[in-house]
Amino acid sequence: MHIGLVGLGKMGGNMRTRLRRGGIEVTGFDNNPELSDVESLEALVAALPTPRAVWVMVPAGAITQSVVDQLKGLLSEGDVVIDGGNSKYTDDAAHAASLAEVGIGFVDCGVSGGIWGLDNGYGLMCGGEAALVERLMPVFDALRPEGPREEGFVHAGAVGAGHYAKMVHNGIEYGLMQSYAEGFELLTAKDIVTDVTGCFKAWTRGTVVRSWLLDLLVRAMEQEGANLPHIRGYVNDSGEGRWTVEEAILESVPMPAITASLFARFASRQDDSPAMKAVAALRNQFGGHAVESFGGEASVAEAGPSSGTGSTSH
């Protein structure tokens, strides 16, 4: 089988290599000529046998939209486009409808595996018509981990289902990472624990909290030092965690852990939290509790109209 691949960054480039290892012929295009096999999207389409299959692996949103629009004008009836980026599932129906106007099929595929997918394989969650998914199975089989197909691949449902499943997957990932992170902070806060890395490493076998994420945390601690001294506590979010929480609100599904993990990421980006300033000021006003100034000195509010009587133990 011969497939086109648009976007040859960290994920796309490794996917091209894994596909070729799996016996799939790949023609790749990237705006970086040092990575690209061809000079343009037009050249990529011309290099593919019909019916063509083109996998799009570029940032979600406007860039994906631009590539899909260009492919709509270049491909022919019977061809298929696969969006393997982190697109919002609501974009998929629009892409499918637009391509269908000229007889081009569409499959959305959530891809998990990161930089490790090249050797370990990628977890794949697909949405689209069964006939199109079946036609693309040689590609999915080459990308997924070795072993039973259902362990690493799912045809989750109609168009949009693949990216919806990937969105929920990433929301769960947020919650898991936050739980490990909070445990890490508590272990490092107590002098009685002298081998924090060893504790986490001991949990990687035979315990109910073992996971690949835990393995990666141990790896990071062994590389960087037990307290991760060279890493700043600043964490971005890819968007899928937000979408997961938005969906939970729309569907009235309680998600306290995932929601809290997303908000924890927001908090990590604040050098001086405005919300915590307000809390400190309120405690100072109603209870006379000391507040810290930027100079490091504590201060206490002067007695107000109602501060002379009553308890201040709030």
C-alpha cells in the first residue's frame, strides 16, 4: 500500500518511519524541505496511485483546515483523507461533509504514543465509515503496537468518534499525571522519606498504581534528580483537557478529578496568583491574619468597625 503523509514533525516523521518499517510505501510532505520527500502538496498527490489515501498530521485548527481545503481541490472521487492530528471532534463532521461534496472520504484518527510510538507503536482511535476504515487497515496495523488488534486500535464509531475518544483519553491522562504529581510533592515534603525515587520505582511492579506514566516519572527523576531541580513547575495544556471538561458540563457528567487537574495547570502558570492575593487579603481583613508583602515582611490590617469583638479563629 502507498499513502501520502502531510506533516513530518516529531510525530509525523516517526510515523513515516514506522509505516515504512511495516511495509507501507510513504510519500511525505512538510513545509521544511529538509524533511519533505516532495516539493509540494500537488507533487504528493501526483505521486500516489488511485484511489489515494492522504494522512494529515499537522496542528489542529486553522492549519488542518487549510490542508483539508487544499486536498479537496487536488484529490479525486474515491480518495480518502485521514486527520490524525488533535482536532476537536466537532471539526470532523464539517471536514467530512466538505470532502463528500466532491466524493472524497474522510476518517478521523486520534493518535497516542508520542515520541515513543516509533518503537512501541501508536494507540489509534478511528471514526468513520466501516468500509473506509477497513480499506485503511494495513496502515493502522503498521502503526499500532504488536499483538492483538483490539489492544491498541479501535474503530470507535462514526465520523468524530475517534477524536472524541482521544479527547477523553487525554482528559484521563491529565488526572493521572496530577495524582502522581501530588503524591510526589507530599513525599518530598516529609523528611522521613529519604528515597523518593525509590518509592515511585517500587510502585512500578506489583501495585495497582503501576502504569507507563509512572515508569516515565521514575525515568525523569533518575535523569534530573529526585526533586527535579532543573524543571520549572509550569505546565501548558494541549486543548483536549479543556474540551473534555466542556463536554462533561454539556453532558452533566461529574468530572471532579479531571477538572481539578486542568485548573492545576492554569495555577502553574501564575507567578503570583490574583485569586490567592484576594484570599490573603480577606483573611487579613476578617481575622487579622498576617499577609506577606513582596518585600517579605508580614503585615496585619488595622482594626475596622467590627474587628474589636468576636472570634478571629476562621
